[in-house]
Amino acid sequence: MKKYWFFVIAVGFTSCLEKYDFNVLNLNEGLVVEGSISNVSFNESQGFPSVGRYFQVELSKTSDVDNQRDEKVNGATVKIKTSEGQEFLYTESGLDDGIYLLKDDLFHANGTAEYQLQIILEDGQLIESDWEALPAVENTLGSLEYIEDSREQYVFEAGEKVIGVGKGIKLELKVPEGDFEENQLVKWTFDPFWTYSAALLDSDSPIKKCWVSSNLYLKNVVLGKYKKGGFGQELFFIETKGNWRLYDYFSVLIHQEKLSPGYYQFWKDLEAQGDKGGLFDQPPFGLSTNFTNTNGNWTVNGYFGVVNESTVRWTFDPENLSYIIEDDLYDFCLANARFDPRLPADQCYDCRSHTLGTAVNTPPFWWEE
């Protein structure tokens, strides 16, 4: 019997559960589909504020080679069909990464239609999702507050990574008051953004300051299910000591999505299987899916979701802390840059070499000093 593996995201209520590659038992080749749409168009997403995001679908193929990443699936035809007779075609990113983008500035899901994701592979296999509708629920983001806290985590002592207690803050969302007839099924995700300055450059250098985004930091997903509001929901914890992301400017786009029961159960299944234990325990498989292969023998993993989205940009204000975050980058660069794995020396002389995220030395259009 062959082994195949696919790419999953483990989720939890208040903890960061890492992305892993797992081996699963499967007799057939398979396709992994990651994608959803929401009620917020590309143009509307620029008002978060952000540079904007197009809806995307990522396709990968399960593999019988242990400990390797999925083979990305390129050359497919990917489209959204609506119950109103419209079709919207995705285009490949052009990077051979299996990512397809719906480059329509105005497209968004609405409450008057149902939506189906259709995928035609190069060999003619046709994969279709069930018809999905936008959840008809109110989606109001509550107020946000950070609270000083400390957690056991990895810290650096004398250049070595050890377990210690780290100072930090937890961000808490105050879920609005309310009693609901049906369970509110919620998913929160996070897109961090910060500025970084190369410590050993003059202030007028064009490569002194960069604007940085990352899909690896704060990559946890938080799920919620409730019928009564008025409580505090922890979203994430960030360390403050030695966290260079916080020295100048740090913000997070917080996405709150209301999900359908089927899509919520898919994420809960991932969470439950991730809670079974460590990497060497029984791997997750047999997750729910709303995809069907209509004319081929490939299995399909994943779920096409239509979500009700509300997003806000939260900005960290260090003035509310009871202590001062020391900016030690200049002294650190002078003394330790060649020896400490957290900051390769190039980052002290060129902000574009910043390794914690994707760094560019021009501000986004929405940036205001």
C-alpha cells in the first residue's frame, strides 16, 4: 500500500498550531484544493486599509514520496459559477506555484446567489464543489484590547535558543453583546505588517527603512462557536522583549469570518486531528470535503467556502505598556550580527535583507506617517 501526503493547516482557539506535511494512507492520486470567497471585493479590501487581495485557489497533488512538499498543480482551468448564470475565470499567478487568482476588482459573494468552484485539470478531470451560499448573519467586529502577559517560549540567551519565560501581550477581542437563535460559527486569521530599519545606515539612505509583510508570523487560526456574546476572545500572543517587529511600527489585519456549518466542521476536523498529538502520531485523514471528481479517479481533499468577512487593522501602541521596549538593534548589530542567528549581518546594512518577512523599501499606497 502506498503512502500519500497532503498539506494541512492545524488550528486552535488560542494557540499557534504549526503547518505540517503529513503522510496519509491513500490508494489513489489526489488533489488538494485550498480556496474561498467572501462578501468583500478586491476594491473593498483596499479600504481595510491594505494593498488589497484577490480571491485565490491553490492546487497541489498528493505524493507518494515521504518528507517532500506537494507537487503544485499548474495548467488547470479554474472558475466560479453562480446560480445566476455568471462565470468568473481565475488566472494562474505565472510562478508555477499552483496559485490561481480571480483578478476581478469588483467580484464578491452576495446573498442572492449560490456559488460553485469548478476545476478542470490538464488531463480533463472535472472537479466540482457543492453549491455554497453566503452565510446570512450579522458580522460585527468588537473592540480590541491588548493585555500584558508572559508565556513559556523559546528565548535567546548568549546566542543560544532555550526555553524561558517571555514578556509579551495578548490581544483580546470583546465579542459584542447579543443572544443568537443559531450558533455563530467564526474563524479569525491574521496578516501582520511592520517597518524595519537597518541599524548601521544613515537615516537618509534609500535602503534604511523597509515595509514588511509575512505569511509565517501569526499564522495561527482561531475558531469560535457561540450563541451568546459579551465575552473576551484571545486572538494571539506576541512577545515584546527582543521582538524587532515592534520597534517602529507594527499592525495586524484581523479577519473575522462567519462560516457555514459545513465549512466550520471542516476546520474543526483539522483542529481535532491536530490535537491528537505530535508529528509522529496517527496523521490526519478522512476530512470532510464538498468536492466531487465527476469523471476521474483522483481523490479530492479540501473545502470550498463562501464566508461573511469583516476585517480591521489593529495597530500596536507601545505607550500603553507599563514598561519600555528597548530598541537594541544598533548595539546588537555592532556586537553580535555576525554570530547571532536571529539577525544575519546583511540586515544591519540593507533593510531589504530582512529575513523575517517580505521587505520592500517603498511604502504601500495606504501608508501615512
